[in-house]
Amino acid sequence: LSLLQFKPAPMYILDEVDAALDLSHTQNIGQLLRTRFKGSQFLVVSLKDGMFNNANVLFKTRFKDGTSVVEVKCQMSRKCV
């Protein structure tokens, strides 16, 4: 994370970065990304509510009848569950 502050990029993609963490640590990472890196965008793949609660926009994806379906669950709210 210190490298992100030293030389920030405009966008980061994180795939299940919280997979091995418990809920409290997942919540901490979500809050950290939300508060410390306001000038960057993060696309985060996660299955845990701790990340969802810190999202600006939450997308739900599922596979139905051989087709991927993407829906927006919430936008610009503090709690996106």
C-alpha cells in the first residue's frame, strides 16, 4: 500500500484480495481503500460483505441460461448490501 501512495495509478484491479481474511479484516481493507486512495479507482472482486459495505457502486453478476447477467445493486451509498 505504501507503493500505491508513492506512485499512484488511476485504476487498480483486485481479485478476491480478502479471500483468506475474516470479516473484520475485510472491513478494514474496504475502509482503507475508501479513505486513503480517493484519487484512484478500484475494481474489486469479493464475496464478502465487508467489501460490499465500502463500495460506491456494487455490481452483481450471475450466470443464467448460458448468459452472464450483470445488475447494479446500489450506487453512491455508504451501505451497499
